Amino acid sequence: MTSPFAEQISQIMANLAEKKSKLESVSRELQEATASVTSKDRMVTAKVGPQGQVVSLTFHTTDYSAMAPAELSAVLVDVLNEARAQMGDRVIETFRPFQDMGQMLGSSMTGGQGIEEILAPLRAMRPSAENAKPQPKRQEEFNG
């Protein structure tokens, strides 16, 4: 016969393995992901990778050759920034389901209670518990 605690740990570990597998799969998919943006005048398309790196710049016309350098630069900056923003949004949305994974794991391991609640009965059992000063909530600074 297994204890309820062992069964709970087994369920937590299975849940964690499933989340880990999904996270690895999503990470692999994102390694290949790109975002592309074409300028308003359809002159150039910028493609970026998952970390915002430029994968390609494709010029669809030769209109850029008649543009002033500052004008061309502005068009390139716009399409690159928009492509990076789209990729960033995609990465955020892809990982959103995993954002509270650590909290879920901690909660499942403590039965939804805070660690102080769990340890309170043990601390009360200490021989010096009646005379003990309450512990500060944060570590105090050493002014040695």
C-alpha cells in the first residue's frame, strides 16, 4: 500500500513531466519561428527570428536606389521594429500558459498552504517555543 503522500508526489511528478515535455516542444517550435513585415509601400520585407535577429531583408522593387539614405533607413527601422515586436508578442503568447508553473508546483507540493503555515506546528513543538521571540519577516542588515 502506498501512502497518500507518495501518491501525491507521483501525481506532481507526472504533471511536471507533462509540462516539461510541452515546454520543450514549444521551445523547439519557436527555434524555427519567424515573423515577417512588409513596408507600407511594399518595397521591402524584413524577417526576424525568435530572438529578434534579422533573418532576411527582401527588396521587392528598386525604389530604394532613388531614396535618400535617411529615408531608406527609416523604412528599414520601421519594418525591423515591427517584425521584432510581432515576434516578441508571439514568444510571450507562446509561453503564457507556463508563466505560473513554478507557483503551481509550489502550491501542489505544500497543499496550497504557505511554508510558514506548514512549519508552524513544528516550531511550536520546540522546547524553547514559549520563550522564543518572533522571527523577523526579513533578514536584517549586518552593520558590523
